[in-house]
Amino acid sequence: MLGRVGHHLGGGFLVLCLVLTGTNCKKAGESKKFMAFKADLVASLEANNTKLCKRPILRGEVRPGDGGDLLFALFMEPKANQECLSALRSIQPTDLRLGIGIDPVARALDDSIADMPDVRTTERLCLPLVDEVQTLLRHESNCSPFLFGRHGMPDAKWGYRVALFYRAMSLKARRLATEGRMTEAFQVVLDGARFYQDAARGDVDWETASTSIGHWATVLSVVAEMLLNTEDNTPEIAMLLAEIEVLLASEPHPSSHVQGEDFSITIKAVMPAVMGRGWEPLGGWGFGQALTVYNLATKSALVKTWYQTQNSADRLMTACPRGIFWFRCIRDLYKVHESLKDNYLRGETEFVAGDKSSSSLEATLARLRLGVPQHRFLQRRALGPLTLVAMRVHLLFRQLQDGGGPCPSLVAFTEEPLRSAMYAEFFGGRLRVSKRPSGGYVLLPPANFSLTSKPLDDPLWTVICR
């Protein structure tokens, strides 16, 4: 999407407005280069409208076409599932028996309360919603609906609705497990992973890409963790491992979000000035909007400033090229962000309404374009696939347990098959493992997940010997 646009946003801008020679942008607006710049951005919006984001489905019969519009309706037009969502909201997030605040899903994981009327009613009301989610995931293509050129940006509450969807899926997974249908229960969890992947597919910005990751990891994946640690029935491990490999291989690369972030800001900050007041991108703004800086500066000054920050924006894309290990993206995006502080992000110049000075405009646009801590978004984004790796390890651990003999020791994690399973191929690092004081083990992010010499000790997954 951004290949041609990036070309014109780079050295082409020098010719575009001839900013270094002082030519007015109104004249440049008539130049072929400037017209090509506008045409490329418009063409990128049109490409987003019709693009396909194909990936292998996990199981079942492939449904033709792209399911992005169905995703949009699910996220943004929830009236058809209002009874389910209302019931999910009504489950109180506190279990008084434990004396601690916990997610309502945790209540449903406890057999003694899973049959409580509110939980059972919610489960029944939400089955159509979960079926709808699992069906749309079988489309041959699913691009995120939240792209300029499609439906624009989501509203602020869509992340909360995603959390409710995952709660509904967790109820179905737990019910399947209590019926002895362990493999199907796990497949609901894996469908949840595909759900967050598809919401992030198609070169979306960082906020859109990472919003639903945490909800899957904390609301739905814990169902699989609980089942492996407590249930006697064993799922079809080989089948689930194969589906996990498909998910890991089709995880959107972070480079797509670096590009999507810059494209999104360009559409919001530059195009309204270039195209004129009242312009809207194809598909509309959604719940986003044009950035107000275009009302406070001339077209010439805005385009000039955009050109002046282009080299820095290019450095961010160079720091995370397609195909590189994710840990390198985290490290190198962090380095670029830190270096930009001296040039743009630490300056004392702040934008003041009515101040049309070039220094004020440059400070404002630099913060918009370069101030996003992309390395932090990527760390949050990586928790999804790293949790899938942890699930893979636990499935193989469970297989060793079910084969007879004592609980595998800490040494077993350095031997096959667990040793290979611990390596996160996409990330370029191996999960770490430590003993739990109360028994069992804790799986931790790779050492190179951290940006300091001290590894992050927040647990990804708990493995208990049964």
C-alpha cells in the first residue's frame, strides 16, 4: 500500500514543493510531482477498499471473499447481539468467596459457580455471537475494517466490546470442556487468537493492531491454561499443535504497523490540507477525524514540515523491515525513538493555538508523526503470539505427563521436544522457565523481550504438574 506513497513522501517532496528554493505550494500544487503525490495517496485509499488479506483458515470449509465488512458489523453494529452483551456486562467482576476482584470469566472457570443462573443464561444468549465469530473467521481473507479507505477509525469503546466477545467465547469453551469436548474447547481459544490477528491485518496503525491482544491473553487464553492444569481429559494435541503453527506463521509482521501508523497520520494531518477543507477519505473518517493542525497553517508550511520529518519517518521503517525478528524491531525502534528526542521530542517548543510559526508547526507535527513509542506498542503486540508459543509448550508438557512417569523436571525444558517448542521463531528468542514456589513452572518472555539488561519477569503462562 505504501510503496509508491513512501517514494513520493521521500525525495519526491523536494521536487513537490521545491521547499528549499522557496517556491509556493500553490504553484507546486499544479506540478506533475505534486499531483502524483495526491494521486498515489488516493490510489492507496482505493487499494485499501478492495484489498485482500489472505491467510490459511484453521479448519473447516473456506468461505469465499473478504470478511472485513462482517468484522466491522460485529465490532461496530452490535444491536443484533445486544442481549448477549448486556448479560455479559451484568456478571459481577467480584467473587466474594475468594475475597479478591477477578474477571467474570474466572468465575465461569470454577465448576462450583459455572452453573449459576447468570452464567448459564449468558452462555445461552451468547452462543449465536460466538458462532458468528467462528464462521466469519473461515473467510479466505479478513482485512481489518479499521483502515482509511474502508471504514476509518473505530470508536473508543470497541476494545471493551472485544473484551466482551472474548468473555462470550470463554463461556462456550468452558462448557465444551465440561462436556468432555476438550479439543473443541481449545479450538474456540485458538479462534480467539485468529480473531485478534484479523483485526490487526492489512497495515493498520499500532493502536488498532494491539487493542484486542491483551483481552485475548488475559480473558480467553487463560481458559486453555486452566484446562491443561486441571482437567483429566486430554485434547487431540497433534491437531491443536498444527493449528498453533498456522497461527504463528500467519501473524501480521510489525513492519505493517509501522507503515500503517505513518499512513494514518499522513491521511489525517496532510491530506485535508492538500485536498482542501471538507475533504474526507474514501469510506469516511469513521470515528477518527482530520487533525486540526491543517486549520492553523498554510499548505506550504505543512508540506514543508512533513518533508523535513520524512528522513526520521524513514528511519522508523528501516528499523523494522518486513521479515526481521520481532526482538530486533523492538530494539531498533527504541533506538530511533530515543535519538529523535534530541531533535524533536525534547524541545521546549509547544504548539499554541493561533501560532503559525514554523518552529511551532514543526514541533506539533513531529510529535504527531514521530512521538509514538512504537517499541512499547510492539511489546504489547508480541504478547499474543508469545502466549501461543507458551500454549504449544504446555500441550507438549501435558503429552509427556500423560505418557506416564513423574512430572517432567526443569531439565526437560532443555531437551526435546520442549526445547524446540520454547523457541519463538517469529520473535528470535526462547521462552524462559522458572519453578513456582507452590509447585510447577512459570513460562516467561524471552530475555531479549526486555530493553534493559534485566529480563522481564511477568509470567506468560503457568504449568502445573498434575
